[in-house]
Amino acid sequence: MTTLFLGGIGTGEIILIVLAILLLFGGKKLPELMRGMGKGVKEFKDAMNEPTGEKSEKKEEKPEEK
């Protein structure tokens, strides 16, 4: 079996983990869990990109002349 980027975890172990998760949560609950995890990852990516966007916006703004 080939090892993946997760260290010593191979294909057989990943299949076993997926089957255990399926047994624990059931087929009906699994799509909800994956959808929630996807939203969490998306929010994390947005938050990681947010500070760089704020810095560039602040640099572009010119102070008002009085």
C-alpha cells in the first residue's frame, strides 16, 4: 500500500477511517457534516486573505486634507 501525505497512513487505513465515520454518523448525517466542514474551511480561507486586503486598502486611501 502507498503512503499518503499523512505520514504512515495508507489507503487501507483511510478506508477503515471512512467506514468508521460512516458507521458512527450514518449516511444521512454525513452530507451535513461535510457541508459544515466545507463552510468552515471557506471561512478560514477568507479570514486568512482578509488582513492582506485591509492593508492594501489602507495604503491606497489618502488622508483628507484640511
